Amino acid sequence: MLTRVGVPVESEAEHSAPEPRAATLLCFSHLRWNFVFQRPQHLMSRFAREMCVIYWEEPVDIGPKETAFLQVRESPDATGVRIVVPHLPQGMPEAAREAALKRLLDAHVSTIRGPLITWYYTPMMLHFSRHIDADITVFDAMDDLSKFKFAPTKLLELEQELIDRSDIVFTGGSSLYEAKKDRHHSVHCFPSSVDRAHFCKARARQFDPADQEDLPRPRLGFYGVIDERFDVDLLDKVAAMRPNWSFVMVGPVVKISAEDLPKRHNIHYLGGKTYDQLPAYLSGWDVALMPFAMNESTQFISPTKTPEYLAGGKPVVSTPIKDVVRHYGHLEGVRIASTPEEFVAACEEALELSRNPEGGWLAEADLMLSAASWDTTQARMAGFIADLLGVRTGATSPALLVAAE
């Protein structure tokens, strides 16, 4: 059952004017909360400071004869976000799955009082949620999911429906903004931001994690999801050209086979790590890498890694991802390269920079990062939502967004 923390409960005998209630933000996401800490987690954990946040994940299969149910838990990172995971019997027909999800959703939102904001990261959840009577609907387009491997055939059609139903659309980068700005009357660009305090820990000497401490230097590292967006051929060729360099790959491997990953003595796959562990790994690198493939799946990405790497004090070498070139390509600490030969040359230049962290390249990066805070991004988004709620409810201030004292 949902509880409304901070909202006073009046008896029937009391006749004073009711206090404003906290809004509830119901976030529909295709990404598991505990998978990789990125845009949804950054934003929802900050919204949870001022309202109730429910994070609705994709279904999990259970035994074919079991009864559908919701698993509800608090986020393990003490952010106050409520994680909701539907559990559905395996083998259910699609229509039955959608009907079950609709029943579970209706039961869960039936106790919500006060303004309701529905926030979508995936249009695929419209199937069972389009009937919800939300005060505000937000589409936060962090990626063009239709370009990803195994994308559902109905995704583009549902995305247009979601855009049409939304009161406001946010995009995770400039390329996505350009692709969507003419499809809705209120589209706003919010590129990847950074928690500088978290990643600045990497600038101080830290104890190397056990699975990294014995790797020889120089170390060139990547963290993130290793999937169809990752250029495995580029990594293979660069590692072959520089056998004395250690290439440290941190992150889960999904949607591609581990057998397809290059296997060399100087490439080290360390698996997925928590968000809290990343600064320790980053601290032990000399150069940070973004070897993304130049394909459909990377056409509109705006990697959060760029500002995070820089906040950690590491020079960056990236393939020519459009938003990276546009926003960071002018920085001395960011090198752009297309071919394996160019990538190796850029890494050598970045290694030289890493030997001089007091140089102007880091100060230049810090100046740019000073305007790229997740706190600022969330506050600006909250301002848009407060304005919309005010128009919709007649409120004159954003007080509806915070719990009553």
C-alpha cells in the first residue's frame, strides 16, 4: 500500500482547509533500477527528495501456474524511490499479459491522492497504462530505442502516440532534440549531466580494486554497457597495435555474445560494477575511452560517460559520436578518432595529457562541467512540471510538488 509521508491525515470531524498533498511521479522504464546507474536513476532519485516516486520496471516471468503479483520494494541506495516489478506467469498470451499488467497497475495507483505525473522512458508500456488519468504526462527520450537491437516492431507507432499524449517532451541530447522538436509543441533538450562530487573522488589516489591492481600501466579504460553500440573490432585492432597497454573494460555484456568480444592478453573484462565503485576504477586509469560503433544505435546517443570521465580528471578518447563532437570536441582533454590508427594516436596524445593534470586542459573541462549538474537539470525539469501543474490545477506556486509541512 502506498503511504504519503509528510501528509497530515485529518479526521472527519475536522473542517479546516486540506493541506496540499505531495505529487506522485510514476516512472515507466525499460531499464532495471539496479542495472546501470544512469539518467533515470539520477533524475528519479532527485525527484524523490520532494515527491513520491514509483519506478515501474518491465515484467519478470514466474511459473506458468502461479498468480500474477507485484513486487514492491524500496530502492537499496536509500534514495526513497519505490521499485515496482510485475511478476507474470510464463507463457501468457500477449493480450492476457496486458490485461494482467493493467489490473496490477490500477490496483497500485488506486491509493494515490494528489497530483499524478506519469513519466515514460519507453512507449512500450503504453499498452497497459494509456488509460491512467494523469495530471501531467512526460516523455523523457534518453535514446532512440527504435534503433536498438531487437527493438519491437510497434515501437515507432507507440512512440508517436506517446508524443501526442505527452504534455512535455525532454530529450537526452541535441541530436534527439533535433529529431523530435517538430513532433511536439513543447520539446526541451536536457543533455547528459554529471554528479561532479561523486566522480571527483577519482582525482585523489584511491586503493585499486583487487581485480585491477595488478594490471600493468598504462591503463586505458571504459565503463558502461557493452552491447551493439560498442565497437569490438576497433578495440581488437587498437589492442593489437599497442600490446603493452592494458585495456580495462568495466560493465555488463548484453545483447551480444561474449564469444564475439576480442580476446587478447591486454584486454581485461571486469564485469559490471556499482555506481559507487566507479570512481575507484576510474582513478586507476590513465585515459578513459568511448569506443562506440558508428551505427544506427549510436546515431542519437549522448553518453553520460563524457562528463563523468572529465570530472574524474581523465582525458577522453572517443569515436565521432555526434553529440560528443558537438559538446565536447573543442576541449583539449577530449580527442576524437575514427580509425584504429587515429584512435591509437589520440590515445598517445591523451596519455601525454594525463601526465600533466595541472595543465590547462583540466581547468578548461572543469569550467564546462560547472554548468552540467544533475541537480540543476532536475530542478529545471521540476520547474516545467510545476508550471504545468499550476495551469492544470489552478495553483499559483509549485507547492503541489512538495509534501506539506
